[in-house]
Amino acid sequence: MNAWIEKQRHLIDFTLASLARRKAKNLGLLLVYALLVFVLASVALYTHALRQEAAQVLKQSPEIVLQRMVAGRHDLIPPGYLEKIGRIRGVQSIEGRLWGYYYDPVVKANYTFMAPAAEAVKPGTLVVGPAVARSRGLAPGNTISFRAYSGKLFSFTVVGVLPHASELVSADLVLMGEADFRAFFEYPAGQHTDIALSVANPLEVRTVAAKLASALPDSRPILREEVLRTYASVFDWREGIVLALLSAAIFAFAILAWEKASGLSAEEKREIGILKAIGWETGDVIKMKLWEGGLISLTAFLAGFVAAYLQVFRFGAPLFEPVLKGWAVLYPRFELVPAIDGLQVATLFFFTVFPYMAAVLVPIWRAAITDPDSAMRS
Amino acid sequence: MIFQPAIIALLLASGIAVAMLAAAAPFALQVIRQWDIASGTERQLLLERRTYLFSTLAAFVMVVQLVALLLFVFNADRMAEMFVGAMCAVGTLNVNPFGFPALLAQMAVFFLAAAWLAVNHVDTRAPDYPLVRVKYALLLILLPALALAFVLQLKYFLGLRADVITSCCGSLFSGDAKGLAAEVAALKPLPAMTLFYVVLAVAAGLTFFHARTRRAGYAAAAASAAAFVATIVGVLSFVSLYLYEHPNHHCPFCILKPEYGHQGYWLYVPLFAATAAGLGTGALQPFRQVASLREIVPAVSARLADLAAFGYLLVALIATYFVLHSNLILIEH
């Protein structure tokens, strides 16, 4: 075993020295290789972080949201619905929610207006989300007026700005009292936008949803796990599409690697010829060349991955953000939590190192079988 | 679902592997028919040169297949959140009828690839390449296996539909269900434990014996295969229970999940490595008497057996640690 390790060590030593002798050629390849890893890793790291973020956000959301449908469209929940649902076993709490969208012509963006049930906001006051506060330049104590859809003007005093930590969900949020909300939107008394139900046992969620659907045939229960699944597949799908598009780049890179590996310079040929003349076997030359490929791969992979990590988590992924994140006027500013996923690293490795090694095998062999005399003579 | 990054990577890996082996097949036939190490003809020289290429190619493919199994399981486990009713890899693999066959095929390819790599290793160490014909014949046998694994994977991944309600591991591995897995899961802990430890002890003992005396190679390989089955049975019937600290949860895949600290990998990686080494020992035994391999085969086979013995010992120790570390009590003293 020790002899084997010793042999590999010498091979690596030799390979490194021979790589250093042809700096320009190898650095070029290394750069392109690292760039490819960088692009692919950026996509992978960024989507994974987004997925994590979505899962984190939805953790706090209700297990089931019940909407009423009229002619296939989302409609208000009329009075008496909450009672009609009554007590379903396994449901911890039922709560009618009040929320709506408001288009603000000043910044040309939609806000989400909401009357929270848990904490009452005093009449005439508002609590606004961080992005709303940013876009309208609001601070606690300021007054702001909105023209309601009815044409009337309403003035409110801002009493608080929601913390930045919750920005992903609260960027465009405006919280107000229930009475204000109903007056502003002229919302019919006793009606709600939708109903949120919390279910303690995850295994019972589907049963509860089935009971709801049979008790209220005109309603649509939306499960949190379904929302989560949709997010996960959307992000995966986006990542997959980007990777599939980039596969052309991988292919081009494989061709480049093939070319680089097969275009042996006269000096390299002579080197191999001398090695074989002093007793190296074809197998040894192949091993040396494989080490060369392996070392280049490893260096490029590490360099590309680290650069991608810095790009995504230090600098906010300026390169891929528009494709992967989606777009909105009041887009939340959020810090991605650094997360590395083993599966993704393994996948990335397959995407880059595997095509490279597959591409250089044949050129390596061609180089290794050169006869010593013909190599040295040429 | 085909646009999952890990799925693209897996299909890429097995697609290229099949293509490479298919490209090597005509050459394999030529080697089997025309190889003659004693001859000095130009054709023989060309063949000898080409074996370097195709041996490297095949070795590369096999090594990739070893890693692909890990990626396959890892990916199946991760995708569970996409399917209604799936809690772990079982649900994902159950989405369509090709899931479990694809996994089993990948496992078969894993062990076949390991055996081929062992044969290839001893062959390249002998000066006259005595096993070239055997190696390439085996390659021709491996090609359909790899192609089958690829087709099963392709069918499985193409047939993944998010709206299928799949079944959870609880229904497949419970004592009340029907089928082989359920029968095994219903085994009482004490006999299952006895079986597990006895078979592992025999396997570790035999492989160790072979490593020291270089005898009983076939027995060591057979014991390795038995130890693989016994460990899977052990995981199904008692190790998983202790890990989950739950008397009825028998799933062999949930232990791979982050909720349980990925502890399953600690068990499966040594198990698969040890079994691959043990089977590799068996694959080398027919060539003990080949003149130029008389020194090489016993040495390599002994090293593989050492590895297997160490692996099984590790599996037993890790399983014991899981059992002792758990708060669950299945057997009262």
C-alpha cells in the first residue's frame, strides 16, 4: 500500500512540475474550466438558497387556507361560513382574514393591505413594510394619504415599520385596523377575504381539507405543503432549465478540453518520448496524464465553487438574480442565508468533472501510445 | 420532472457510460477473437495499444457507476417533498413502477462494476495481460446490464408525475402489509439480531481468514453476499426501530434523511464497500492458477478481503452503537 502511495506521490510531483512548465496553456484551460464551474455553481447555490428561504417563510404560514369560489373566481367569504365549518377534529384554530391589494399610482406598485386579527392596529394608523417605507420615504410619525377605490381620500399616521428580518414576506405589506380596512375598501360587514386554519398534525391536513371540501362545496382549500411543493418544483425547474441551456457551454467546454488535450506541442511529445525511452510504460503515462486532468479539475472546481459562493452570498448574485428570482416593483431586499447542499455539489461535480474527464480520455491515450523513437525524432 | 439537475446529471452519466461501452463492444469482440500475446504481428500490436484506451475507458465508466448509485439514492430521498404522500425515498421510488427496478439495477451495476474493476486491476499488474479476453467478455456481459439500468432510469425519470399520490414507507414496511419487505420487517427483534450478528461475524471471520491464509476465497465471497442480505434484513427489522426510537417504523430509507442526521450513510457506505470488496475477492478466485497471476491474485484478493472484514466489523459496531445509544427498548433484560 505504501509503495502505491509513494508511486502516486511521485507521479503527482512530476505532473505538477510538468504543468508548471507550460503555464500559459494550462492557465487558459484552468480559467475557462473555473468559469464554467463558477456559472453552474452560482445557479445551483442561488436556487438552493431561494428554496431554503421559501421553506423558512412558509413554515409560519397556516396549514390550510380556504377560499370561496364563485364561477371559478376567488370571492369573499360571506357571514356564517366560519360557523358552518364548525368544529372539525384536529383543527386548532379558525380565523377569518381580511386583506386586499391596493395600487399606488405614485410609485406604480401594488401594496397588500391587511387587517391583522392577532394584533390590533389603532384606528387612523398604519404599520408599513420595509419596501413600502423605502419607496414612499416613510418613517414612524409621518402621515400618508391614499385615495381609495371609491374616490375618497384617507389619511393615516404611520406608527411603525416592520423589521427588515421579515422583509421577504412583508416588503409590500400595509397593516391597518379592521374598521379602517372595511371603510377604506367599503368592505361588506361580516365578510372576510379567506379563512386560515391551523392543523397540528401534518398527517391530518389532507383529511381536514377533504372534510372542508365536502362541507363547503363552493370552497377551495389550499394546503401549505402544496404551496411548498410548488415552490420547490418551480425553483428546481428554473435551475434545471438554466442548466440545460448551459449544457451547450458544457459541451463546448468538453470540445475545448478535447482539443487542448490532443494538441500536444512538440516539446510535450518529446517529453513523453523520453519518459518512455527511460522505462515508463504506456500505463504510467496514462496515469500521469489522468493525474494531470484530475489536478486541473480539482483546482478549477474549488476555485469556481468558492468564487460562486462569494458571488451569491457576499455580493447578492448580480449575474443570475433576474432569471432565478423573478421580478416585481416592490421586490423585497433580503439576505440569503449561506447554505451548501451535498447533493448539489455532487451534481455539479457530475456536470463539470465528468464531461471533462470523458473528453480527455481519448487524447490522453493517443499521447501515451506514441513510440519513443518517433516522438523524439519529430 | 426531467429538468431536475440531479436527474440530468444521472442520465448524462449513465447515457455516456452506455455509449462508451457500446463504442468499446466491437473492439471487445475483436480482442476475444484475435488476441494472441505471443504474436508480433501489426494487428496484435494495434490491439495491445488499443486495450490501454478501452481499459481506461471501462475503468472510468465503472468508477462513475459506483458514484452514481450514491447520487441516485441521495436524489430519490431529496425529491420526496415533490410528491403527495411521499415522506422519503420510498415514496419517490414508488411514484411509478420503474423506481425500485431502477434502484435494484443500479445496485447490481454497482457490484458488477466493482467485480470488473477487481479483475481489471490484477490483469494490468501481470506482465502478459492474461485476463484480457475474460475482461472484455465480461465487458460485453456488463453492457446489457448497464443499458438496462439506463433504460429503467430513463423510464423512471420520464414517468415522474407530481400529481400521482404515492405511498409512504409506513405502508410498505409495516408488519401488516404483504410482500417480502413486510415479511422481513415483521421479524421479531431477537431472532433478527441473532441472525445479523452471527452472519456478520461469519463474514468478517471468513474474509479475515482468507486475508491471512489465502484460502476459502469462494466461501468468503459467499459470506459477503449473505452479510449484505443479513444487514439489510437487520436494518429493516431492528436497527431502524432503534434509530427512529419508534416500535413500528421499519423504513430503511428514512435513516438517510437529515432529520436523523444522515446516519444511514454511516451504515450503508461501509456495507456497500465491504460487500463490493468481498464479491471482488470471489471474482478473482477463478484466476488463482493462471501462471503469471500466481503471486498477484492472492495478494490483491487478500487485501480486498481485509477491506471487507474491516467493513463488516465497522457495520456491526455502528449498528451496535445505534442500538445502545437509542432510548427505545425492544428486548427486556
